[in-house]
Amino acid sequence: MVLPPEIRESQEWIDQGRCPACGHHVGTDAKECPDYGLLLIIEEEGGLGVR
């Protein structure tokens, strides 16, 4: 399946530990991008959701 360039770039950024919206380095444990404010992990009752 061929992904649009924007989606492919966002996925590459996630794989590199960067915010998928702005590319700011957030690491692997961040819950929110400090630069953009995007929530990176969904917290659910009983634990963390899928990233």
C-alpha cells in the first residue's frame, strides 16, 4: 500500500521518537509534545493505551 507523503513522513518521525505533527524530538516516553501540545499516548482506565 502506498501512503501519501504526509502520512509516510509522520510515521517516520514517530519511529525516530519525534512528534508526528511537528517533528520535535520527544523521545519514547513522552506523553505530550512540549512544542506542539499533541497528546502522544492515550491514557485509559487501568493503564496506558496504544501509542
